[in-house]
Amino acid sequence: MWRYLKIIVVISLANALVGGIMSPAKAEDGRTLRVTAASSDLNAMWVELARTFENEHPGVKVELDNSTRGYDDLVQATLRASLTGSLPDVSFQGANRLRIYTDRNLAVPLGQFLNTDTSDSRKALSPAVEKIGASKGDSYALGFGVAEPVVFYNLDLLARVGGDPSHLPTTWDEIIRLGSSITKLGEGNVGLIFQYNSEDFFWDALLFSQDATMMNSDESKIAFDGPEGLKALEIIKRIGESGQASVDMSKDQARSLFAAGKVGIIFDSNSNQLRFEEDSKDKFRLAVGRFPLMAANGTLPAAGSIAMMFATKPEQQKLAWEFMKFASGPAGQKIVALKSGWLPANDFATRDSIELSGHFAKNANYKASLEQLPILRAWYAFPGENAAKVTKVIVDAMRSVITLQKAPEAGLQAMASQARKLLGVK
């Protein structure tokens, strides 16, 4: 008898817990907004964004889920939600994943709001914010925060191996030489970490910096399997030989090791700048450098976050639009600048804000990312439903080369052949 009573109690508790979670139907009241965002390591920014909007809109509740670590994880969670009818009202996704949602007709086109809204908050959105989310003749997202590939340096370790802290290296040869020398110091030091597993962001950077492309103009053929792709993997091999091959680790582990003062040079997104500045305080001197270009017309991918609307009911769309304007407007962009390493996507906000202008001017670590702004281009998004799988193929190939398990030629061949099959191209 007692056994059956326990079962009844467990079932009752489970039902109570499930009932306590707000379902999409209950949240569609025009006063509750369900928002998802990546990544979770920018928790302070996401929370302040939600709470500030609530304070400016009394009675509105933002249900925030920013537990996802990476953009591709959020893509998978969002696609699962689409199958169960539980999509959020607004989602902050990776800039290179927009076409996944436009191809599936999940993202709500924003032209209907952009073209009819005459409010001051609409006027505060710069053309750049709208263009970032342009696709298929409409806008399907608003730009939120801009991330770039940069190089973070531990100047103390750099100085120990003869590097000049006042003149950061500008070429791969210099960077790899210094990294190798730092690894040879021993004491648990790793000279150089390249965050190859940040989806295909840094693969794009290596290709774009050579003025190369991922696919040809009509996307009927991959274009990364030529000399530029081989050169990129040769650089990755040299990075592995400089020390990373023996300590290959996750992105978070690498960042923690750098913050502990045991990594000399780390290639990462500028979104980690504030974290590294805080963690390095009283431990070592930090500097941020530009990503090395290998061609006169070299460019770099712009990553970061875009805001998309999935709400379908008019009342929810109205609230979602207000939140998106807030996030990409002056108030939200100030939070981006002060609570993340991202640059604001809305240049109106930076230009018109004395506080933000001063914020960037007084911190020399922003110089590199600001200087790179003119050469940024869109982070490439592969076509079709297998886009995320292609990204995994690229990351796996880079891992096999950086850990010295495969030669660059073999890595490139594996990467290219698998990508062709997944994309259905030559």
C-alpha cells in the first residue's frame, strides 16, 4: 500500500511542477514575452537587458532563457521548439544562422513593422541594424551586437620570451614564433591557443583574410578547397606544433587557462574582452591585437547577435517588436557596450552617445576591433538544411589537423568531400 502511495505522491509532484511552468498558450497575453538568447557566458548582459525593459514597461514580464552555451546549440533547441509549437517570441541568434529560419519560414519578416512604425524608437534604428538581417528582399532580424575575431595577449609572458609589449606582432610567423617560445618556458604555460571550435567562425577568418570565399557566387561549388584552404590548415598545423596539440581543450577551458595567466596568446572573439580584463586584473597585463591579414584585400567575418521574431499572434508581435526596438536602440546598445565585448550594431547609438564614445576612447583594448570594422563582412551561412552539419565537418577537420592526427592535405580533402556530399554540390 505504501508503495502505491509513494507513486501517487511522485506523480502529483511532477504534475504540479509541470503545471507551474508557463506554457506558450498562457504566455501569449501581450504582457509576457518569452525570449531565448546565446550565449550564457554573457549572462549579466542578457539579464540587464530583460530587467531594464521590464522597468521601462511596467506590467510586462520577460521570461528569459539564456542557458544555451553556443549558437548552434540554440539553433537545435529552436528547431525542436518549432516542432512542438513552443517557439519563443524573440530569439537572439548567431548572425550566420539567419537563413536556417528564413528557409523554413519560421522568422517573421520585419518590413511590416519597419515600414509602418513612425515612433521615435523606430527612428533611432540605424540602416545598419536593418541591413544585418536582410534576406529575400525583406528584413528578418535586427542587428544587436557585433563580434569580431581578435587576438588577446598576456604581455607578461610575451615579454619573458623577448616580445615587445608596445608593438604587438602582426604576422602569423611572429605570432607562432612567440607562442612556441612561451610553451618552451614550461611551468604549465601554453604559448598559443586558436579557438578553432567556435563553429566555423575562425575558419571563415582564415579564408576571408586571404580574400577567399567559402563557395562560388551561385553556391553551386565549394571554394575553400583550394590553395587558401590548404594554407589555412598549414597555419593550424603550426599552431598545434607550437603547443596546442598536447593540450587541446574546450573553449571554456581555454578561456579559463588564459584568465589564470597560463596562456600567452589566444585567438578569440572580442565578446570576451570584458571577461578577460576582469580576470587578468592584478594577475598580468592584457592587450588586444588585430587578426593577421594575408592579402591586401583581406576581410574578416562579423559575428555576434541578431534579434529575430517568432511570435505569430498580433499582441505578442506588438510586444516583441517593442522589445526588439529597445534592444537595438540606444538603451539596449548601451547595455551591449558596457556589459559585453561586442560593439553596438547600431551606429546611431555610438555616434549620439557621449558616454559610449568616451567608453571606447578611454580603453585601448577596443582599438583593434574598432580598426577592423571597415573590413568586416557577413559571417558566411551555408545553404540548405545541412548547414550546421557542414560546420561540424569543418570543425572536426580543423581538430584533426591542430592535434596533428592528420596532415593539412588530408584534413582539407576530408573536409571538402564531406561538405560536398552534405551540400549536394561539386
